[in-house]
Amino acid sequence: MTLLELIKDASVNSKSLDLHSDYPVALNPDPIFPNLMSELKDESSSYPIKPVIGWQISQTDKEIIDINKKFFEELKTKFKSINNLEKDEFIGSLISYLENIREKVGFSIEIGDSSGIAYCKILIDKLGSFVGKDVAALVLDGCVSLEIWELVEALIVNGVIGNSCYSNLVAKLVKKKRSDLICLCCKHAFDLGSSEIFAILRYFLSPSKDACNSMVSVKKEWENQATLAIDKASDDNLKLKNSLVAKEASILFMIVYDGFSAAELCLHYLIASPNINNAMLSPAFNKLNGKELLNLIRYLAKWLKKYERFPQAGPCPKASSSLGLKAYNWIPKLEDVVKCLGLVLDENFSSLVLHSQFHEELRLIEGLVSCLTTEAKICNMVNVVIDKLKIEVTRGRDKMI
């Protein structure tokens, strides 16, 4: 059988995605691979696939897999009557499941109260990598349905929920108006599709009053980071290098925070996300209605105006590691803004030309882009001169030697 025939056969006879996986957790390959050996006696065979024997997983992995399978079936039974699901009962079951895993891996946790949401969150923090993907999806559903938001946050931050979970999560969080957790999805989700991005864009570009109220915590987070950056810049006790970094960071956080609404501050996370590419953004931008599109263009124009007005607001990567300004990683860079603006123009060019409501904003953007382009040309010429000077200096040193 050829390799192509094997692939076709596997696709035809594949198991349903609804079935529980035989190996729901990530296995450590180190003790497995050394024991594998070829089943073929003739190693020089041209057979496209060489089957191996000796596959065996550790006893601990077997026990953890069994724990996951058992808890998956238990959750499926509970979710048949989700309307009668009790929060305390659900948390108790989740703690019992995580405690079983903790005992198998021999992990010790020193804490006074070993019950309740706080303890369950600690267990997820420490043991999240052992949670099966099928179990994680059901746990997530239970946490959202019961509005246990602390555990939803723990599941997102620790990367417990994967591809199969996010498709429904964003829609549910939008419905529940959980702006803080939507922002966390933008930070940590590596598999947001165009439909999820579209839902997030609509939520932040034309927010309801209730949605705006839920964005207060995110606005406060940016405000705290901006205040911290200013305090660091004013600290005379900092070393010279850190002091310069703090001053650069304070400028960045100033332009990030000033003049942006709470919804726009939330939008920063999506625009700055390194996990989102053009193929995801283009379909989402194309679905926006006139009001949402205008708000997006105005938002991007604000960024262009900021970078045009404060050319010294450049990259400052040490702000996060040296000064603890974690939000720096979620500040949209000029290239992020330009990329989004280019996609908006490409996807909606006809609408932008035909509707006069966009013309004023586009003229403003044209002026800003012209200024930035001129500055870029000058900087490029200066950079060329600097490179040539470096070459000449190097040659001069070689001759002296």
C-alpha cells in the first residue's frame, strides 16, 4: 500500500471528533522513543512507511489517562442536566479530579484551605498540562455556564484550553459581556479564526452601554501600567540604562492611554497580537458594517496621529523584562497599525470611495501617511550614511593593524 493510499484509508476510517481521545494528554516522548524499533527485518526496504514496535507508555501516564477518561464520562453525565448543575458540586468534582492527578504525579501544594474556587485555581495553575483536551472543553463549558470567571481566566492563561474550545468561547464571552476575558483570548489564543476576530471587532467597535461598563477593569489596567511607567521614569534611584528605558516606556504608555476610549483600549490587544495574520483579519474587516468600519478607521487614524506627533515613541522591548511593564507587549507598533489600515483599504476600497462619510477620515490619514513617509525616507538616507561610515571605520582599523 502506498503512502497516499494509507492517508486516504486513514481519512475514510477516521474516528468521529466527538469521541474521547485514547491519549487525551500530551505524552512525554523521552521514555517512549528509545524503545521503538523497526518491525521490518530488512532495514534497506523501500517501503514508504516503516512500522515500529515497542510502543509503551509509562505507568503514570496510563493512570493519568484513565483519570481523564473517567472524569470525562462523569462530566458528560452531569451535563445531560446542565440546568440542574450546582456550582459547589461542580467545583468539588473538579478539585477531586485534579487532586487525583496531583497524587499520581507526586506534586505537593502547601495551602491552608484545600477547597473552593481559590484552591481549584491553584490546582489548574500547577496541573493544567495534565488536563485532557476533551475534559478541558467540558470544564470550560461548565465554568462559563455557572459564571465561574476566575477559573475561565485560569484555563485561558495556563493554556489548558486548545483549538476545540475557542470556537464557542468568544461567542459566549461576548454574550456575557466579559471584556476582560475577551482581551485575555486576544493575548493567549493562538487559534482565533476570522469569525472570532469579527465578533471581537464588532464588540469593541460598537459597544453597548453594558459592554462599556464591563471594560472599566481593562481601562484601569492600562492606567496602572501608564502610572507605573511614569513613576519609574521619575525614580532617581534607577540605574542609567533602566532610567532611559523607563523614560522611553513612559512616552509609549502615554500615547497608548491618552485619548483612547475604554473600548479602544481593549482593541489594542487584538491589533497587537502576534498570533493574528492577514488571512484572519481580511475576512473579518470585510464583514464590518459602515459604522463599525468608520470607527475602526478613526481608531487607526488616532494611532497614526500619535506616532506622527511623537516620533520618539519607538520600540522599547526591555520595558517588560527590566521594569515589569507587562502591558508593553500589547502596545500596537506602527507596523501593526499600517498593516491593519492597508487591509481595511484593500477589503473595502469601493465602499470607502463611494460613501462620503469616509472621505474626511481618509484625507486626514493621507496627510499623516505623507508625513510619516517623508520621515521614513530621511531616516533611510541617514541609515545608509551610517552604514557607509561603519564600513569606512572598519577599513581604517584594518589598515592600522
